[in-house]
Amino acid sequence: MAGQLDGKRVLILATHGFEQSELEVPRDRLKAAGAQVDIVSPEQGEIKGWDGKDWGRPVKVDKALGSAKADDYDAIVLPGGQINPDLLRVNADALKLIKSFFDAGKTVAAVCHAPWLLIDTGIAKGRKMTSYNSIKQDVINAGAKWEDSAVVTDNGVITSRNPGDLEAFSAKIIEEIREGKHQRRAA
């Protein structure tokens, strides 16, 4: 695992209320594979996760959303939880950043409720995807082909259902980053 992503950079976009494990597990697996991982947020200082039924541990923000550019990274990871993606989906800068990764053919990975962000950027339409079960209908209504699988990949767009899928999700992110840029078909 070590060294697979040497020289690669990954952006994790999150704000308060991210599902604790859905940020920490991919972050830790990507770092273990050699990637530089930056936590990017509209907030400064620290953001606090959600862990079970209460607030979790804070995570240090490495870079402000306004100064992050897809050109500087190889992939973007979008943790879920209910609060985090719901706050980000109404943030025009967050949506613009996510779409810029997609438009550049870079890996875009979303877990749990984060596929909401793929809906609001127009990325979901025409793609094979999965999500947390409670937003399955949202994904379908956005024109995606929903699957009940631990991880679904459609040309560099990776989605997973929940924290139980994080090992498969993280492994697929590493694999897709190693493949490089993806030529994307129009939806």
C-alpha cells in the first residue's frame, strides 16, 4: 500500500457535521498510500465531525475553500453524514470546485449522503451510483442508475453507501487515482 500514491494530492471537502469515519478512514488510507491529503472547508481553523449520536472530534482545516483549485490535486473526496453535504450543497463555491474536478477528468468520490453534491452539480445524471439508502430516490430522480453495492464506479466517479463500505471505498479511490485522468462522456 505504501508508495502507491507518492506525489499525488487529494482534497477532502468538508464542513461541520461530516460523518467522522467517512473523513478519517479515507484520509488515513490515502496518506498511508503516500498521498498528500488536504482538508478543505468554507470554515477556518477546525471543523467538527458527527460520530454516532453526537458531535465527534475536530479536524484541522488545511486550506480555505476559496483558495482551493482542482489543478493542484488529483482527486476530491466528499464525506457524508447528513449535515455536511446538506450545508455544502447550498455553497456555490463548493459545487463549482467539485464540478471542476469532474470536468478535468479527475477522480471524484462521494460516500453516504455526499452524492447529494453530485446531484446538485449535475454529475449524477446518467451515471451508475450508490448512496445511503435514505437518499436513493433523490439519486434516481436526478437521473442516475442506483445500485445497492458497497462501491460503484462510473468512469472515475466513485460512490459508496455508508461507513461499513469505507475500506472498499478507500481502495477504489487509490485504484482510480493510479489510473489517472478519465475521459468523460456527456450525460
